[in-house]
Amino acid sequence: MLIKNHQKDRLPSELTISEFAHAMKQQDLSAVPPEKRKAAIFDHFMSVMADGIRDPEAKFEILMSQQMRRKNA
């Protein structure tokens, strides 16, 4: 069995849990069709995550991944 230390692999962030929750609540899904809500929530999650990350390389990687997902959707 492999045990992984998730805290060691964690990227430093500016957001606390409550700030993250508040940022996620800001998304308005009323105009999003039900079949696209999962993708919209994930896209918003990636934006919030990229805004809070301190490491510029990781932030760039997250934003590029987000752009690729948008292009392929």
C-alpha cells in the first residue's frame, strides 16, 4: 500500500477555506443550461484556485489547463 502525504504536495495559497467557499458561492448558474453546469462549476473552481495560488508557475499551468479545457469543450 502506498501512503501519500497530501500536505507536503500542497501548493501555498492566499485563500482560507471560508474565503474559498465565499468565492465559489459567487457563481450564478441561473443562465447555465443543466447539461453544462458541471463544466461551468469546474471552470469557476479553476479560476478561484488560480487566483489564490502564490506560485506563479503553478498559476500559469492552471490557467493554461483551463484555456485548453475551454477550447476542447
